[in-house]
Amino acid sequence: MSDKLKDIIGKQSEQQNVAIDQLDDVAQLVGFIIGEEEYAVPILAIQEIIKPFPWTRVPQVPSYVLGVFNLRGAVIPLIDLRAKFGLQTKKHSEETRFIVMRHGDDVAGFVIDRLTMAIRIKKTNIGPAPDTVNGDDTIIDGVGKQEDKIITILKVNKLLERDF
Amino acid sequence: MDEFQEILQDFLVESFELVEKLDEDLVELENNPEDLELLNGIFRVAHTVKGASSFLNFDVLTHLTHHMEDVLNKARHGELIISPDIMDVILESIDLMKALLETIRDTSSDAGIDVAACVARLDKISGGTGEVKSPEVAAAPEPVVEEAPQEEDEPDYDNMDPDEVEAEIERLLQERQAEDKARREAKLAAGEKVLSAPPEPIEEGEASSGSTPPPPPPPPPPPVAPKKPSPEPKKEDPKAAAPAKRTPAAVEQTIRVDVKRLDHLMNLIGELVLAKNRLIKINDDVEERYEGEEFLEELNQVVSIVSLVTTDLQIAVMKTRMLPIGKVFNKFPRMIRDLSRELDKKIELEISGEETELDKSIVEEIGDPLVHIIRNSCDHGVETPSERIAKGKPETGIIALKAYNEGNQIVIQIDDDGKGLDVEMLKNKSLEKGIITEKEADNMSDKEAFGLIFKPGFSTAATVTNVSGRGVGMDVVKTNIEKLNGMIDIDSEIGAGTSMKLKIPLTLAIIQALLVGVQEEYYAIPLASVLETVRISTDEIYTVEGKSVMRLREEVLSLVHIGDIFEVERILDGGEHAYVVVLGLGTSKLGLIVDTLVGQEEIVIKSLGDYLKGIEGVAGATIRGDGGVTLIVDVVALMQMARDVKATPMIESQAASGVTEKTKASDYTIMIVDDSKTDRMIMRKALEPMGVTLVEANDGQEALNILKSGDHNFDAMLIDIEMPRMDGYSLASEIKKYNKYKNLPLIAVTSRTGKSDRMRGVESGMVEYITKPYSSDYLSSVVQRNVNFKAEFL
């Protein structure tokens, strides 16, 4: 009896290993560069990625809020992640993109320097945020380890939270 | 359980509708206690609610309505005359009924409200002892009962056997039929009064309100009683009869629609309006480019049809959201009645225009401000009867509530014939409370003084009564109206009365706006707040105590630059002229200085969303025809902000830009603008020996973009005149608009040699004019001279 059970469990885990790519313990992320660092957000939080286009400045907001833009009839705030992360702002280049992220009813566009790629990463390879930045306030969800580099995974709900 | 919920919902909707009507009817009844038609209507409401609530097991409500019904039934049979005291009890019971219904709506049960005292009083009136059994015993759910009208001494059904019940029902039905017959005859005798009068109850009330002291004799039958079909047949089922009573003979076909669906529809229309604006803009562009082409006419037709239909559609959808303002006015007769008894004044309310329609969301918002204003009129406006007689006015004060359309707005007017506002008293009060200064008081017009009652912390009543006068009312009224983009206008004459006009836009979602430009940005100002626009020259602006002002006809108008409010960077030179948009809110005015006026446009208000909500001075955003986003100015907030903004001089002192120390020849940067590659090459060859950095542009547009991008700090520009897209003259005048480039040397390099060409060059801001062909030495020396080229780099 117990042998049989072990057998089944063994088979199941084998299957899991085979199907690891489409199961729950894989996180699908989209990576992008801001400054020197690579960051990522869950792919499901991304509504779309668009090329930069004109926006309208909004007064009385922190400098990292560039303003609002028109996304097919909806007025959406535009946030410059370089400025938000305390980096020098730089002019938009050919590689600059707006990532429109959604969490619940909150939507905003984020300016990033460059996209890298869609990433599949095992959840076991994602570590918690470093102790120094732990706590509820942190914008960092965790740190994903890949062969040659580490990627900082951001919390979309924190990014979309108004903090001024 | 779901079925029960459904029934409950229907019951609540129906009951609230009935109750709403009830207040009005009851007050009218007091003036006109013998109006059987009214009495029957009221009775039926009580009866309907009672029937349904007993079916749904709401014992407390059943108990209450049962006793109300008793009293009303007696009145109906003429056994009881409705005196003001009795009316007080009836009204109290209706309030309780409302409270119970609300409790049921919120908690699905009618527990928690004590009706015993009221029931006892009701019982006393209907001739009982005042000792009433508790609801548990009094009203067991017995659906059969509601089929029959209740007689005053109702037998105890609980103790009857089925046969007895049957017999009792039979007896009651017969009684009821006889009663109906009698009623019909009575009505015929009354000259079919109901038929000759329109179905609106108010007008009946107005007709009879002329003869004030109740009870007036029933109006004499009109000389020629029209032989029309008899009034709505009285149905046995009171449920059906009650709502039918007020509807006109031809029953309107209606359908209940969830408000959410209408809101969604309205949003879609908003999108359509935006798309229409965009289409019109594209049409204009195409027209310009392909002037005289045949297909243009066709395009024009299509665009105008689309725009026409969109406008019609928008109006049609707006209409579906419209509600008659009567829905709000309904509660006022009752309120006035209660107030006049409380204050010991005689006040009559005249309502007109209650069929005027307003957007649902506005109807919901407008109620509270109106309550405040009317309370104020009753408390502070209308005098006591003795005072009025002493002044030679009729004893009864009149408050007139009017609604009517005026252009794109609805006007709600509240007039009283009371003592009016005393300007001096208002000023003294405000001085005392420190709301205004002595100087301000002296310079104040009467209108401005009336506006003082809307200031926070102002209360005119010498004694604070519990009706009004805690000094919070009127400024809340003002903010609420302004939230709806509305305005309050106030007018008053001492001894004659006060008149307030609330002007409110028909709808909230789509508004007319004035688009203004400042520097490179655009803003939309709701047109309802714009009084006028004027063009002034900058020397008409004076600075007084750090604030800008101007003289506008007889008045001094304080000014504020829109750029100071919205932190706009001054990159463009303002020029000698500016436009002032005069904003008006109630009695206060403000001049908003803008650089350009773009025009009037219909805009759809969009929220900025949670992330950016609450930005001071911004009411929302809209999407323009070109797809860009334009912010909508919140005029109310802007007026507040203007107080704290210090005026900045119109032309800012020239900021030292690009005056970095040149340490080598390549620190000098020069742009070459020419559409011919050969010409650019020739210039390059001439300048390269100097070792300066050279940037090339193909035409004016490209040159401007390079300049704006700020990648280089140019020391001079060589500009050809004849170029595609943007020629040299336009380029030069565009560049000169920027403060930053005021001193940038522009050198024309052209084959045009005419004198007028040279003149144009100078006018557009060129400093040198080189005609082709030229020697490279000459070009080089001209450039060196203009950029202060240091000799040691050569």
C-alpha cells in the first residue's frame, strides 16, 4: 500500500518536473532596464508596452510624475521610473518605452530605458528582498537569480500607489 | 429567498414612490380638508403599504399603517375634520413610516423603531381609547385582509373561523361598493372638479391657495361641466389605483433602467463626441491641403452629418438621464408647513416649473442646498405676522420656488417677500467677525455685500434658532452649487424681499469650454464661469501690494497669470499683448491672464484617476481633437489659489543661458540650415578651418526641433530663406519667441537680394544678411564677429 502511494507520489513529482514550465511554480516576468539595473514585473500586471508619445504636464506633482497621456480615450498618469529611483533624467531614445501596468482599477504608464525580455524563472530561484529593504513599505517584491545576473522584481501595487 | 428579495425590492420602490407623493398631498389636504379625491389617494397609500407589509411580515409597519388608515378612513367618511393638530399626528406617523421603510431597506427588517406613542395618538384621534395592543397581536399576516378596506372598528379576524371570515369579506366588499358609488356621486356633484383641473396636484393647490384661511368652501362647479368620460374608474384593488391616480389619462409607457447602464451609455457618447471633434479637425486639415478637390465636398457632408447625429444622440441620451426637478420640490410644501408652525409665521410656498428637467446626478445634489436656502428664507427672510401687518404687508409671507430653462442652464429661483438683506448690517456683521476689513467694506458694492452671506463663519440671525443660523449653512450651499459648476446670484431690496438664482448646467459630463494657451500648454476653462475675454497690452497691468490688477471699465479687476498658478515654465516671450479671461463665480470676479485664446469647444470631462486626484486647480482632463490631453481648470479652486499667488513680472529678466566659458574652438556650435546639400557643404567647407562644431538641418522644422531638443547650445545659426516645410523667415520668428534664444545671432544666407527681402529678414530677427555667392573668408569673418570668436583659437 505504502509502496503504491510512494510510486504515485514519485510519478507525480516526475510529471511536475517535466511540466515545470507551465506550472504554478514558475514566475513569468518582463524585464527592463532603468539606469544600470535590470528590473522585472509580472507579465500579467502589464496591460501593454508602447513607444513614447506626447503627454501633458500636470502641475503640483513630484518631478517623477511627468503628467498624463491619452491611451485610447483613457487619461492615464505617466511616471518616470528613472526620476522615481533617484537617477538623473535623460532624454527619451529609440529604446525608451512606456509600460502600462494595471493593478485592480489602478492604471499608470511607466517610462523605462529599455526592455530586455520576457523571463521565466522558477519561484525557488526567487529570494526575498534584502533585509535592509524589507517591510511593507518596500517596492521590491524579491530578487530573481539567473545564471549570470540577478533581477529585482518590483511590486506593481506599490508602483501604482500614490506616495505624495 | 431570492423571490422574497425581489418582492421586497418592488415593495420598497413602490412604497418610497408613494410616500414621496404623500407629503405633498397631505399639506394640500390641510388647506383643503374636504377634497375627497385627495383623501382617497392618501388613504390608498396607507392601505397599499399596509397590505404589502403585512404580506411581507413587517409587523411594526403594518401596525402603524393600520392605525393611520383608521384615521384617514374616518376623515374620508366625513366623521373627522382634519385639523392642524390631527395633521401633525398624521405627518408624524408618515415620518415614522418613512423611517421604517428605510430601516427595511437597510436591514430587511422593521425592528428597532418605536411606534407605540404615535399609534396611541392615532388611535385617540380615530376615537379609540389610546390603549393599543402590541403589533404582534394586532396584525398577524393575513393576506386576505388586504383585499378589503378596513372599517373603523375592525373585527378581530384572528378569532374567526373561515366561514365567518368569508362572510365578513362579503360584507366589507358590499360596503366598499356602496361607498364607491357614493363617492362617484359625490364627485359628480362636485362638478367633476378633478376632470377640469389638470392632473398636477400643485396647480390645484395653487388655485385654492388664494383663499387662505382653511377650510375654504369647495370651489363652485364650472359653468359648463364638460361631459367627458368619467374619471379613472375606481378599481377595487387599491394597489393599482394608488399609483394610477396621478398619471395622466393616457398612460405613459415607461421602462425602468439601471442607472449604471445609462452611465455607461453616457461614457460611450463621450467617446463619440471626442472622436467627432477629432474628425472635424482632420477634415479641416484635409481641406487645407487638398483645396478645391472634388471629394472634399463629399467628405464635408459626411463629417457634418456625423457631427449633427452625434450632437443629437448626445442630447437624446442626456434626456434619458433627466428627471423633473419636481422630485426635489416635492418635499418643500411639507417643510414649509412644519417650519411655519415651528416659527409661528404664516408662510405659503408657490411652486412653478417643477416639470423642468435636470440630469439625475444634479437632481440628487441640488436637494440639500435648496433646503438650506428655503430654511434661511423662512427663518431670516419672512417676518412674523405682527411685523408684517405693521409694515402693511399681507399677514402671510410668500416664498416662490421657480425653475426654468435659460440657454444651456437651468435656473432655480427662490424669492421671498420678507424683510430683505440690509447691506449695512451685513457689512457691520462681517467687520465684527473679521471676515472683511474696513477698507473692503467701504469699497463694496451692494452685490458684493449680499455675497457676504456665503462667507464661512457668517450668520445673520441675531439669535441662533434651531431652524437655521449656525453660520455653516450658506457657505456650504455655495460650495455645493459650485461643485456642480453652477453659480448663485443674489438680489435683495430692504423691506421687499430677497431673490436667489441658482444657475446650474444641464449635465455634468459634457461641457462647453474655452480653450486657452499659455506658453506651449493648453487649458480648458468651463465656459459657464467665463464672463468675458479682453485683450490688453502689458502696460495696462498695475501692481498693487504685490498683486496684479487692471482697470476694466469702471471696476478694478485683480489679475493672476495662469502660468503662476500652474507652475508653467516661461520659455516663450510673452510679447506686448496678453489676453485676460474674466472669470465670475457668484459675485466674485478674477482676471486670468493667458497668452492665447484658442476657442470654444465641447469637451468631455474625464477624471484624472486615483493616482492624480485632488490636484488643486485641476477639475479633470479632456481629450482633444488631436488626441492630446488638456487639463480642465477648476475655477472655484483657482480663485482660492489666486489669493496666495504673488505676481511675477510679465517678462522675466533674461536668464544667462549658454554663457559657459569657451576653452577651445570646438566649444562653439553653429547650425547650418539649408535644403540644398551643396550649399551646406560650401558653408561647412568655409567654417571647418575655424575648428567649430557644426550641426546641419534640412529645413526650418528640423532646425527648430534640433534647437528645442536642447542637445546643443548653439552660438549662431546660418539660415537659408527658401526652404520647404518652414522657410527662413518663419524659422527666425519662431526662434525669437523663446526667451532663451533672444540673443542667438541668426544669419541669413540667401540668393535673394531684393531690398524687401532684407527688410523681412530684419523684421523676423536676423542680424546679418549674406547674399550668395560669397567668399568663404567673408562668411567665416561674419560668423567670427557674431559669436565673439576668440582670436587665440585661430
